[in-house]
Amino acid sequence: MTSIRSDPLLVDVVAVSPYFLVQVTDAVQAISRVRLQGNPKLAVELANVNALHTTEVLTKSLSMRSLEPLLRILGLLLLEQGKGYREILAYRELLPSAKRVAKEVTRIAKESNDTELWALADIHLGDAYYILGDAYWKASEHDASLKEKSLECLTNSVHFLTRGFDSLTSVDDKLWALRLLAASWTYLHDARQFEEAEDKAKEYIEQGLFSGVDNACMVHEGLARSYAILGKPNRGFQALEDARQIYGRGYQ
């Protein structure tokens, strides 16, 4: 089979083909599944290969009409690559990696005037700051000097998550952002903001518009952790029970 990378003429033909757009769109979803199934290293490799192919198609495309959807797909591939790296990199490498991904995706979003892609770059960066804030918080039990670093990271997490949230259209993305916001506000001891994020998340879940039960269950798991930190174990157990019931009903 002739590869896209080895045949310039084929690149020009495929660049304007709806079939190619479907292929790479499906690739983004497949890479996400690979990562969620516990193989982030393979997900990174697949995202890298597909991003290289898509970049080459973009550089050789003869159709302006195909540029915007391809740019969006390239941005999504880079975000999937970043999510995979997030799970395999050491903490000291996590934020530099997330910043590089967010910067490149933001550049693509500006070029294609894609506000949602820009928002996803913000969510990606907010996620990285949350992971670091959570790690610093736990480590501060043994080193109190790390508490300040934790609060700084969590404050930055809230900033990027809040900035990106309103431009999101996917309920799954909104649920993930709200899970992170609720957790960040918990560490920052802002009960009002935590409850606001919790209420929004529950509202989306009750509407049942998410793509799979895992997305809703992860929110309830995150709320359970937050309740544990807040010293409310009974509400935490209820959140886990809510997740169990949702999983049992099997929303699709």
C-alpha cells in the first residue's frame, strides 16, 4: 500500500478527501481509548505518527476548505499526545510538557479561529497544574514549605480551567473540567466555589448527555475525594454510591 508520507501526489488528493478527515478523526478517538485502557506510551506513539501525517497533508494541501478541519484534528492529536505524556512523565517534566502542548495548540486555534480548541488548550494546562498542586499538597505533609507551591499551582489550575470552560461544547469536556475545578476549590478551601462546580456537574449528569458512563463516574469519584478532604465521609460514600448506580444503569 502506498503511504501518505511517501507519495506527494496522494497527499494532494487525500488532503481534500472527506474520507481522510474521517480516518484521522477516528484515529483521535482510538488513541483516546488506548490511553484510557492503560497504555499511555502507545497512545503517545500513535498520536505522534498521526500528527506527523496530518502536518504533512496540511503543508501540501491544495484546498483551503480542508485546512480548518485538518488544523482542528492536528490540535486534538497534540492534546492526546500531551495527555499520554501526562501519565508517563516525571512531575518535574509535567508542566513544561503541558505548556509546550498548550502553546502549540493555542497557535493552531488562533490560525483556524477555533475558540473551542483554544479552550481545550487551557483545560489541558489547568489539568497539569492540578496534578502538580495535588502532588505538592500530599508531599507538604512531610515538608510544609511545599504547601505554598501547591496553592500556587491550584490557583493557576482554577485560572486556566475557568478561562476555558465557557467555550467548551462537549459535555464530557465540561464534566472533566468541573471535576478538576471542584477538587482545586476543595484544596483552596472555597466551599462556595466547590458547591457551584459540584452543582453544575450534577446537572450535566442528570441530563444524561455524556458519551459514556465512565465520564460521569469519574466526576462522582472526584467529588468523593473532595468530600473526604473536607471531612464529610458520609457525602463521599454517597458520591461513590451515585457512581455505582450510574454505572449500573449503563447510560450510553
